[in-house]
Amino acid sequence: MKILCMGGGPAGLYFAISMKLRDPSHQITVLERNKANDTFGWGVVLSDDALGRMQKNDPVSTEAIRSHFAYWDDIAVVHDGVRTVSGGHGFAGIGRKQMLILLQERARELGVDLRFEAEFRSAEEYRKEYDLVVGCDGINSLVRKEYSDVFQPDIDLRRCKFIWLGTHQKFDDAFTFIFERTEHGWVWAHVYQFDDNTATFIVETLPETWDKLGFADMSKEESVETCRRIFERHLGGHELMSNAAHLRGSAVWIQFPRVICEKWYHENVVLMGDAAATGHFSIGSGSRLAFDSAIALAEYLHSEPTMERAFERYQEERRVEVLRLQSAARNSLEWFEQVERYLDMEPVQFAYSLLTRSQRISHENLRLRDPEWLGQAEDWFQERAGGQKGRRPMFAPFKLRDMQLENRVVVSPMAQYKAVDGCPTDWHFVHYAERAKGGAGLVYTEMTCVSPEGRITPGCPGLYAPEHEAAWKRIVDFTHAETRARICMQIGHSGRKGSTQVGWEDADRPLLSGNWPLLSASAIPWQDGNAVPKAMDRADMDMVRDQFVAATRMAARAGFDMVELHAAHGYLISSFISPLSNRREDEYGGSLENRMRYPLEVFRAMRAVWPDQKPISVRISANDWVGDEGVTPEEAVEIARMFSDAGADIIDVSAGQTSTGARPIYGRMFQTPFSDRIRNEAGLATMAVGNITEADQVNGILLAGRADLVCLARPHLTDPYWTLHAAIEAGDDATQWPLPYLAGRSQALRLRSRAQEAIRV
């Protein structure tokens, strides 16, 4: 093949090398605008797994690169005058210029034609001359722009401003993050050594701080000097240096563009490296993506029957990997964009939050890397909570008013659809009793409705008749007599989502017969085919408020430890909060203050009749998932504050289910960021929910300060004893088991001990 690589960075050079290794007869030309020894970055980071793939592909260039590596094992976080160090991270750095020189030498050795200071403006002019044209011309790719209608790039320009600098100060013992407070806000640096006497020093800050510090009006030299002064006490008398000789003034500062293309090829033109997709520098994946893509495309061009099929495989498989890494990179860069909400944390928690920001490093993964440091962090958490050292964060106690929880695990509300005329049955008794025995600190009831018309389905339980109160009291009494769990009654009204079929039938669709009238904030049906609710008038509001009060009084008499107002998921109270369902033109619609007027009225009425010594919670939908037209995470912070000011002790932070037009972004712990934001911006106690399935995730959420309690739903459907089993897995023998089950605990601990011994042997 006759191949042209438009761009002589890591992607183009390594692809040329990889193709020549597979077939030396390929005629490959690399065009590069810059001189051979020009480069505008400082260091490059490569992980052990990236190096492993490169070693298999080309041992010669990999060994040459390895011989110039600076290795480090630790990550250091300098915050609030404290240096926190965690080990076991295994990174290597090399100067970008040195790496390019080594790749150029290898390419020449294999017969690649390298042409520097070669300007190019269009791939189209080369397509007929070459069998294959590779657009590897970087983050501002001309090739990508030329065929943008085909490649359909999605470019997201991120908030933070950063400048890529270097220094001769030694940072050879750790990859270091330094956070410095200035009179105008926080500035931080990502620092790592890449040769014997030089380190990369990336300075980053929020745009508001950048503006206040006056960088927009500074020359390049003034910007570098200002950064030096900010980090002076960490530089040991050394300067900061810029090698961006081609840039002037504030242009030396960059905002990172997250790039991903819908399509990666067009006829015989294909994209690679930053031209196709970018990886944020905070997780060090840019070069890795380039090398991995070069290897993959070279392999497919030699293993697939046609170029078209090679391109298809390349796009299919690399795009999946890129999206996975971009998800981690998004988590990481968003953490830095929001870092000011964490900077008041104590140093150990701040460092833990930073280390786990991308979700690529989990709680137990940190234990593998540095068990001593993680153990100290866990002990810090337990000490703050009044718990017992040596235990996982999930087993730390938690107190709300006079309610003391044994641990931070919550059995989330889960509809059972087994009530008869609103009355809980033996099914509910067994269901809740088993989960209370299972070790969770707090057990929630499913949403329990304040009236027959407030039920979602005919199978939903209520709290509006004496027999309901008696049935719930039986469950509460058992929980208190036989377990250490506390129990919370979630109280709600279905609103426009009522009078529908049970979950395993045609969920959210009207009953086939026997439907009842609906109420909502506005006369808008849940979806086409559902009944149009009545827009509540003042008499309706008074009636429903009083029903919530009556249910709260019943919950108090039944002995519940906590109650929760269900103000989420599109039900009645939620229908007032969300502008998607509240189109009122009176004092209960329009502004957030107006939309919150009735929900707060109901909440205050509940709080007034609920015992002072007992806590009360509110579940909210923190994101309608419809953009700015609905409730946004930013607005959710204000919603949470309003409920807190009215007396809420903790906010149960859910999301969505308020509109059929919602487009949620699913994933592990996908709703936890909303809890994180409310807890750390508003300073409120929160519960996290949403696709949390593992003890590892629970511990990570808690120690990072993203929530105070963690709710798990479906895991408790498959395993009522989820918490007790998690304790066994952790080797935790302090967790209390029901007395008749102690023999089972002893056996489980012995089996775990034997299994671990077998692994060691």
C-alpha cells in the first residue's frame, strides 16, 4: 500500500512503524508541519498496561522509550498545607520531545519517509495519489474539519483554563497535585517528572479565577511569572518555563476540547489520535489512545479482507474503548471543574476524593495499591463518625436527631404491588422483616399513599385507614424487637401517575377498568393514553395536605423512626416542583419559589405533627434529564436548601422519572453526582441512590464525601442479607447478626479465612 500520514505526532509515527512491521513493502510518507525537534508539550505519561501492548507490537521502540523513562509509584496531594501520599500507582513519564525523536529514529530505520516543515491544507488532494490517507493532525485537525459532514465531530469545550509549563525543580518521588489559594480563588498544578532534571508543570484554574487574576491581559512571560509566584514555595527557587514559542499573550492558555467523532473514516481517509478523539490530560490517556489506535488499525488492515471492513472494525472497537476512557476522563475533568466544592474537606478526604474522581480507581483497588494509607483513611472516617477503627466506612454509625443507625446502608423503597385495598399483607411483613434482619442500618417502606385516589396502582399500600396503621405497626414492632435496623415510612401521592397497572403488567398505563380521578399541579396527562388530571384548586390542596398530615400522625403512632416526603419521580408533590408538569399561572407556578410553595406547605405541615426528636427526609428528583427546560442539578441544590430550611434532616437524592421525554445518562452510580453536589455545595446531609450494587461502591461514595447514607434497591431484592454478606466479605466480625443465625456467621467467617489462606498458599 501507498500510505500518507498527515501529521507526525505519536499517532502518525507509531502507525507508520506498526504498518512497516507487518509488511515492509508498504510505501509510507509522514507529513509534519513542524521541524523534527519541535514540540509544544513537556512530558507524556504511559501506564503499565499501555506499555505492555506496545511491547508486544514493537519491542524495539518500546525498549528505547523505556530506557528514557522516569518512574514513580506514589501520588502526592498538597492541600491546605498538608502533603498526603498514596502509593502503588505505577506510572512512567517521558519527555514528549524525546519520545518523538525515538519514534522518528525507529520509523526511519524501517524505511518510512519523514517530511518535516511540510504544510498541507487538504486531504482531498492526496486521496487519488495514495491508497490510504491517515488524518493524524492533532486536536485541531484540518482533516476532521474538511470532512466534518461525514465525521460529525462532537466537540465540547470544557471550562477550566490551563497552561502547559515545565520546571527543573525535582518531583521525582511522586505524581503531585498542588492546590494553592490566591486572593482571587484557587489555582492548582498537575506535576510529574519526565527526565533527570525536568518536570511537567500544568497550571489550571477556573475561568472566573483566571479572569480575576488578569491573565487575559498578560503577555506569555507575565503569565508564566504569575504562575511561578503562586507556586513559589513548591519550586525550590526554580523557574517555570514555557516552550510554546509560537504563541503570544493569553493564547498560551488553553481550554480542553473533548472530541469524539460519530464516524472515523471516509472512503480511503481515516482519523487517528486526537483528530478522532481526545482524552483529558488529568487521566493521562491521550498518548495511550493514539498508540492503541495505531496498533489496532495496522492489525485490521492486515487481518481483514477489505479496507472497508478494516475501517469498520477499527471504528467499532476503538470507539467503544475511547468512550469508556472518555467517560472516566469526563468524571475526572468535571471533578477539577467543581473542585472548589471539595476544598474545605479535611486533607485525607480531599485526597481520597481526588484519587477516586474518575471511578477507574475504586475503594478496594486503592486497598490493593496502598493498604496502609487506605486503612488510615478508613480509621479517620470511623473516628469522625464515632465508630470503631479497622472497619469499612459503610459500617460507621450515623445519627439524625435521636435516630442512631448501626451503619450507612439503606434498603431503598421498592414497590411490591401486593397490598389489598391499601392494606399491607403478610407479603409485606416477610419482605420488610427479612431485610431488617439482613443487617442494613435503615429500611424504607415503598411509597405509601395518603388516600385511595393517591395510590399508583391497586396493589400499592396506604396509610389512611385504621387497618393500615395496625398492619404497619406489626412490621415496625418486629423490626424493633428482633433487629437493630431503623425503619422509615415514605409517604406520597401518585398525582397524574396514578390509577395504573401494577409493575409486571403494562406499567404506567391506565387500568383496564375501575380507574379513579387524578390530581396534579396542572391538567397535563403523564403520557398519551393516560387520563388528564384535574389541576388542583385551593380546596384540593387543603384536602391533600391534610391527608399527608393524617398519614404522618399514623406513622408516628405506628412507631416509625423516620418519615420521608416523596417529592420526586413525577408524583403529586414532584408535579409542582418540575416546570415540565407545572404550567400554572397563579402563585403556585412559574418561578422556583412559586413552584416550591405547595410542596413546602405540605412538608411543614408534616414536620409540625412529627415528633421533634425524630428525623424527616425528602426525596427529590435532582435532574429531569431534559436540559434547561426542567429541573437541573443546579436548581436541585436550591430545592434541597429550601426543604432543609423548612426542617428536613436529610435529602434523598434521586433523579428523573418526571417526564417521558427524559434522556438519562445511565451508568454505575449515575445519580451519585447529584448527591455529591447537594452535600458539598449546600452543606446538607444526603442519601445517594441509583445503580449502586457493590460494597466497594458504597465505601467509595462515603469516604469521598459524596453522601452520608447509601441506598441500594435491586441488590436487596436478590439478597435480603446483602449487608451481612458484605460484612463477611470484609472480614468484619463486629457486625451484629440475629442471634439464631450466629452459627451461620461463624461458618461463613471460617470459610472466608480458609479461602484466603488457599490463595496465599
